[in-house]
Amino acid sequence: MGIGGRIGYTVNERVALEMVVNSFFPDSRIADGWESQWLWGAKVGRRFTRVGFFTKARIGLLSFTKDLLTSADGAVPVARLDPGNFTADVGGILEIHPPERNRLLCALRRW
């Protein structure tokens, strides 16, 4: 479980540049000691009146508070982690654009 934010710059009607920052709580079930994720990249696609269809490609870093990832029960070491690890995020996006008076956007994900 965690919290994050996204900042974007629309280059033209089909291309946008984005930066995403996610911070995970220390007791997250994703990975023991996973602290933050920083991603930079682009999304390319088409926006219509109420929806948009995009592909995205982002690269970035993961920052861990611990240098050893262990199994869920903590008994078995799984991987040794550097303070900054490379990560990538590639996928598709469906945007739904609400009416002008409702401009709050929320995204939920399950890892």
C-alpha cells in the first residue's frame, strides 16, 4: 500500500511526457523495505471527447530502505538490492474524461 503522484506535459494532441512518483509504506506487501519509485517517460495515443487510448513507456529507479529482499515469512533471502535499481513500466492506458466540473482523477492499481 502506498501513495503517489503524476505530473505531465502535453506536447501535442497525441504525445505527453510524464513523471510518476510512488512511495510505499514500510509494511507494504509488495516488498519489505520498498520505499519509493521514480519513473519518467512518454505516452502516445489519441484523445477523443470523453475517452483517450494510449500506450506508455517509462524508465526510472527504485529506492529501497533495505539491501536484502526476503521471502514473505522473512526466512529466505530472495535478492540483494542496490540503493537505486533500474525499473521500467510499459503498457496501455484508457482515460475517461469526466464533464468539465468533475476534474479529479484517481487511479487504482494492484501490483
